[in-house]
Amino acid sequence: MAKPIQCIVAVAQNGVIGREGRLPWHIPEDLAWFLDQTKGGTMIEGPACYAELGKALEGRGTVVVSRDPAKTFPGAERTADLPAAVALAETMPWTGPTWITGGERIYAEGLPLCSKLFITRIHRDFPGDRFFPADWHQHFTKLASSKDGEVDGLKYTFEVWERGQ
Ligand SMILES: NC(=O)c1ccc[n+]([C@@H]2O[C@H](COP(=O)([O-])OP(=O)(O)OC[C@H]3O[C@@H](n4cnc5c(N)ncnc54)[C@H](OP(=O)(O)O)[C@@H]3O)[C@@H](O)[C@H]2O)c1
């Protein structure tokens, strides 16, 4: 059976996901959630995401999508486009889901392939230069939601959505 393809992201109220190559917020519980959910699966990410993480994370597979053959990604596989990344993730030894983990373009191309969306809703607007697809909620129905968490006055909620209305 094919591995499920799932998306994981943290999104501000105004749709921002990043600013100048970094996350605009610091929420340790969200990082722990991300690491926990994606463990044992295969992450598909862009070169800027690989650079931000600084390496291929342990305990999971990583496929970096890059059209630039001069770039190297130690510890990760690479493909030139997203469909090839999904096909490669399917053959990798990690038994967990294939995870679409950003950035902007990878989310835009990958979200239509996803059966589930793990979204951390950040309850504030942030300035930023990278955005999650604005119409995402039209394609998914909420399955589960955590109680609000809070760090330094910043509230957030973990939600799981599945495809369909
Ligand atoms: N909030 C969250 O959950 C979350 C998650 C992930 C990332 N982020 C944020 O998002 C930002 C990084 O994302 P990003 O969007 O800047 O970068 P990215 O997706 O990591 O990388 C962008 C690169 O992807 C490559 N690429 C691959 N296929 C492409 C295509 N079809 N069209 C265009 N480019 C393609 C290009 O590099 P080549 O020239 O090498 O092909 C492009 O420069 C950071 O601020 C990060 O913090 C946030």
C-alpha cells in the first residue's frame, strides 16, 4: 500500500510561514511536535528549509527538491521536482508517511497531494515573505484540535485536518 502523503506546517493568522529564511516565531513545543510527527517518515523539503535546519534530521528520510545540480545536501536524497521526490520517498526504507514540510513552493505544489494536514495555528499576524496557500481550508475538514498553548504571550493550537468537506 502506498505511503500516505501528509503536510505539516505552522501558519500565522495572516498566512505567513517564514521571514528572511527563518521561522518568524520561537515555539519550542511546536518544534517538538514537528520532530515527533515526522519521525520514522520521509520529509520532502526545499533547499532553504534544508539550510535552516542545517542538516538532514535523524530518524527519518529527507528528500530535497532542487533544480540546481551544484547544491549538495549531505545526508539527504535529492530530486529535481516534487513528483520525483514523492516517488523516491515511496521507495525509501522509512515506513512512516511522506511529509510535505515546505517551504512556500513545496507547500503550494504538495498540498493537493496530501490526505492530511497537520497545522499549527499561530493566533497572531506576523510580518513575513513566505506564505501558506490561502485557500487550504476549502479542501480539508478538521479532525482534531488541541487546547491552546502559549509561549511568551503567543497563543497557538495544534490541529489535524483531513481531505474532504
Ligand atoms: N512555518 C512553517 O511551518 C515553515 C515550514 C517550512 C519552511 N518555513 C519557512 O519558509 C522559508 C523557506 O522556504 P522557501 O519557500 O524560502 O524555500 P524552499 O522551498 O526551502 O526553497 C526554495 C527553493 O526551492 C527550489 N525549488 C524547487 N522546486 C522549485 C520550483 N518548482 N520552483 C521554484 N523553486 C523550486 C529552488 O531552489 P533551486 O534553485 O535549488 O531549485 C528555490 O530557491 C523560511 O523562512 C522557513 O522558515 C516555514
